[in-house]
Amino acid sequence: MTFGFAPSAASSLSASAGSANHTARILEPAEWAAAGIPLLRSPREVVSGLHARHRPTPATAVVAVVDHEERLTASASFARRSTVAADGWEFRNALLAHLRRVIPHDLRRRTPVRTAVLLYCREGDERWTEEDGAWMWGLRDACTLHGLRCGAYITLTRGGWQVLGEGRGGRSPTLLSRPSALADTSAGHDAVPLSTGGGAVEALRRSAAR
């Protein structure tokens, strides 16, 4: 398993008093690979389904919850605020807020039965960046606080999609490709509550209760 490295926008920021705390809230590729993240059986289907449902643009995060059979239970998408540095703590808070809107927590269970997966759309290539590391940290922490298993972190770029830490990826869909028809990607799956990170919160709450 190999990993590349590319500088992120965050790495170009000048040093500040909070920089030490910022760098502590990222996960390096080796740490992520050693965390025992469960493998997706069909990552292409998951990526295509989320791409069709949310039609993400650059700097959009799509967090999804799947059950033990990898069926989509809930999902939400939101744009990363450009004014926020790549900080795992900030990303954790954003992910947790959207998870709370679309699905009840599983904190009463001894062992998590559902898994959260994160798809992040960004410029650049498939190599790991500090921004990716901050999203990984945020996803892992948000899952712990919501009673979920931490699942795959996937990037979507102009070159295609990549499951970081697994070495699996594909050329379609891409950051610029037109989403396929939702019916083509969700055959046999239950209806899923959909959030764009803004409106329709009441509808999400009604559909998320299962």
C-alpha cells in the first residue's frame, strides 16, 4: 500500500499560535491505515450513488451512513466554509451537526451497527493532503460521538475517486462529470433522507427516524 503527499492550502498558511493544535488534529495516512477502517464491498456503487443524490461541487463534503449490508440509511451534504482552515476539530463539528439532523445516534448500543462514510470533493490529485488528514480526524471523532463505526474516507477529484488508505479508486464519476440518474444507482435500496446542508430540516427529521 503506497501513499503520495501533496501540499494543501492549509500548509501554506503562516505559522500562528494555534498551529500546533491544528496539526495535532489531523491523521497521517499510516495512522488511518492502522485504525482498522472497514473496507467497502462496493465503493464504486457507494460513490456513484452519493454523486447522483447530492450532485456535489468542489469543496463539498457528503457524509453517509450505511448499515451492515452497505445499504444507505441517511446522507447529507454541505459546502466547506472557505474561511475555515483545515482543522479536524472544525470538520468534526460540521459532520456531527449534519449527522444529528439526518439520523438518531446509536450511543446506547455497546457496539456500533452502522457506519459513516465521507466523500469529499476537492481540486488536486488523489494524493493525501493535510486537508484530507483533517477530514479523517473529524470523521473518526464525529463517529465516536454519534455511536457510529468510522468508515471509508473518499476523495472525488477531476481524475476520479479514490478511497484513501485502501489503494482503490476509479475514473468515474469525477468532480466534473454529470451525475447519473438516481434510479440507476439505487435499485433495490430503500429511500434515503437527503440534505444539502441548508433547508428541508423538518422533512429530514421525519424521514430519518427509523
